[in-house]
Amino acid sequence: MKVVYVENVKLTVCQSCYSRLVKGDIAREIKEEVSKAPVRRERPKMERKPEDRALEEYEVVPDFAERVRQARERLGLTQKALADLVKESENTIKRIEAGRLVPTIELARRLESVLMVKLLEPVVDRAEAYLPSPSKVKDVTLGDVVILKKREK
């Protein structure tokens, strides 16, 4: 395995990819390192407030517009009255009911409490479901993943 720098990005590549990078003059600054084991750097942990983490764990349901409209009508509220209750403009409520505006998590929570309807669902990380577990993947290089096509000159 070789470590190269392409546009200031550190990449670990196999010998075959390394020779292509050097030959094609893609890697301007190349620093060679023989690496036995991949080096893992942990990302710096950012301090977040507990309420920020709670906001990130939910997303608005896909049929939010229909749910808001039906709940508002069931309670006999006008769009203006609902806007006053959730401290938003009437135009915002109209756009939400039309499906042109996805409410923020904070606004969705206010709408949920006023309308007594479920607008938020827990986030399911869909990408993780399709990726193999890290314990099964060993030394995967860019060349293992990408299919290169040769250009005709």
C-alpha cells in the first residue's frame, strides 16, 4: 500500500493505482509510505447541546402536508388561527399544507402539540443498511471500488 496526496487529500492506494497516478501526473505531490495497517484518525468531537442531538434524530414524515391539513380541519381551525397558535405566519401554514415547505423540526413539534398529530419519525440511517460492517472490510482501496475507463486520445 502507498499513501499519496492528490489535491491535498491523503489517499491510500494499491501499487497498481499508485503507478497510474504517477504516470498520469494526477498526483502532484506524492509522498510514499509503506503502511502495514491502515491509520485511523478520530474526528474531533464537537460539543453539542442535548437538544441539538434530539433535533438530528428525527425527520418530518413524507405526508406531512396532508396530515397538517386534515388535523387542522378536524379541529375546525382556519389557517390563520393555526398560524397564531404556532407563532408562524399564515403564509407559512399555507405553504406547509400545499407541500411546498417542509417544516423545521422545531415547527413540526409545535404543530404536533397543537394539532395532536404525529409529524416526526426517528431517523433511520439507510446508508448503513447497505454497507458491509467495518469488521468485514479489510484494506479496501479506491481501485477496488472505482471502475476506471481509459480515454481515447
